[in-house]
Amino acid sequence: MSLTTYSELVTAVQTWLHRSDVAGAAADFITLAEAKFNRKLRLSAMETRATSDLLAGEEYIAIPDRFLEMRNLQLDTTPITSLEYMTPEIMDKRYGGVQGKPLFYAVIADQIQIAPVPASDYVIEMVYYRAFDPLSTVTNWLFDNHPDAYLYGAMMEAAPYMKDDKAIARWAAFYNPIMDDLMKENDRLRWSGSAMAMRAF
């Protein structure tokens, strides 16, 4: 059995369920598994960098497509100006109507609020976690590198549909270690390098 395309995954789900009449439902199982991936995983492979112009007087900028979580937001000044997160309520109390060099941001619905409101133009750079593209439209990093996560995730989602409560635990025994391994592997990659050394003061 090959697992290199979306259609092959749908076929695999049907085969593993021993059901040939769930093609439409199999697509739903995959979609539900993808929703869990995007809620649970925060991997380097999901990080995306974007830059845009931040114009004077522009207090709000649009959140990018498939945005999950901010990793870093900065002004490309010399030196770099990193923006710190602040809750919208505190931001409005402290900086409502104030113009100057931006220092803080908040995420509100589908926008990012900047404070103080920029008094001049800047280039703003964002690194954020982006949801994986749906496998039904294009292949993605997770499926290319870890098709077992997709298969076992879809099988977990199939269990309630099949009214098989025992199957949830059975497939979770395969699925959960993969999720844990992905996060551990990501941590190793992120923090690998020279060993930490104590510094004398």
C-alpha cells in the first residue's frame, strides 16, 4: 500500500476500516484529523515569515491566511525593534490615541492591533505558525514526512462514526506517540547545537 497522495489516503482509510462504503465519510475523517493537527502541533515546519509595509496612522493590519499563533513580530529598524504582546484592554487604556514608534501588539479577531499608532512608515516582519494546507487541495509537509499521523488520526476520527468506542483507545495508542515524537523532534531541532555552558559573573 502506498501513501503518497490524498486519494491513496482515502483508500487506505476505507481498507483499514474494512468498509468500501465510507469514501465520503473518509474525507471527513481526514478533515477532522487535520483540525486536530492544527490545534495541537506547533512545529518549525509550520513557521512562516512575512513582511509588509506599516504606514503612518495604520493601527490595524490583517492577520495572514491560515494564521494560528504569533511567534515573533518586529519592526525592521536599525537595530531591530521587537514588539511585545499586550492585551487589547491594557493597550487601549495606555495607548489609545497615542502616536509614536510601535512597541506593542494585540491580536483581535482577524486583525493585529499596533501601539502606539505609528507616526511614520515602517517595514513590519512577522513570523507565525501557519495551519497546514488541507491535503484535499495540495500535499503538505506533515503528510509528506509523517503519513502515519494522517492515517492513525483519520482512524481515530472514524471510531465515533463507526460507533466503536474501543477503537478510539486502540488508535490513540498509535496516534498519540506520533504527536509526542513530532514535538520532541521539533524541540531537538530547535535547541540543537553547542552544549549549554555556565557563565561566571
